[in-house]
Amino acid sequence: MKFILLTLLSFLLIACNQEAQTKSTVATDKPPHNHFIGKPQAGISMQYEFLNSKEMNEELEIKLLFKVSRDTETLYVDLNLSPGLKSLDSQSEYQFNKISKGASEEIIIRVIPETSGEQVIYVSASIDVKGVKQSRAFIIPVTTGSTEQFKSNQNTPAKGTRYIPSQNVISMPATQTDE
């Protein structure tokens, strides 16, 4: 009887061990599951180039080059300027139809920086792919005047803020409220 019990127990141990090995090989045979973390972006890229020097109160031409990574029914481009920049173009919205994958479209914009410091051009680009609209935003920084003068103006505290040049950080005070 002991012999039968020992034999039965050994068969049971062997069977359990084989099942565990089978499960582990099945798990390792699967390809790794890749996840995209974050928000997917529209298939639009933009490059820009300043065609002349950035001087205050002088015309500045900027070439924008948009490239799409898939066949697109329509490409919409919308431009907005921060205060301190004046547009010389009558158009701020552009539309291009039937663009093939890898093709690019070019826009040349003309602005006049009216103030010294850093201004920005906000660019919003959208594409229609099979009736679905996908958008992407870009920012073009336009710095005019002396950048050292601009940073030294930030060095003076304004209502508790302080500029730390070595870290290129603007520190702002925090307040605590008791509610």
C-alpha cells in the first residue's frame, strides 16, 4: 500500500511540475505587449526658418514648411501672433487640399516685431484623414533686441518673483490659504 501511495504521489508531483513548466513557456513565447503612453499626435510636422535678421520695427520673413505623414484630404493652418508682433499679411488662415503622404506645403509669413523681448507665433495645424480631424499646435519664438537686456529686466523682482540666471528659472512665491 505504501508503494502505491508513493508511486501515486510521485506521478502527481511530476504532473504538477510539467504543468507549471508548460505555463511558463507559454507566457514567455508571447511577444511583449507594447503600449503607447501619452496622447497620439496628428501626422503633421513643421519646420521654420527666419529669412532675415530679427530687428525691432523691421520686417521679418519666416518660412514655414508643413509635412504630412499620411495621405490627407485637407491641411488647415491657423496663425495667431502675441502682442508685440504685427502681421503684414492679410491672411492668417490657410488651407491646402489633397496632400500625399510625405508631401510638404510652404507658407511665408511677414511680421514686424514692435517691442523688444520675446514674442511668439502660435501655429495650429489640422488635417482631415478619412473624415477625422486631427490637430497639432506649434510655437515659434521670436526674440528681438538684446537677450541679455531681456534677461536683466527679468532679474528685477516683480511682486515677489525672482530670476535665477544660473538655472534659467523664474521663481514665484507660493501662498497658503486656510479654509
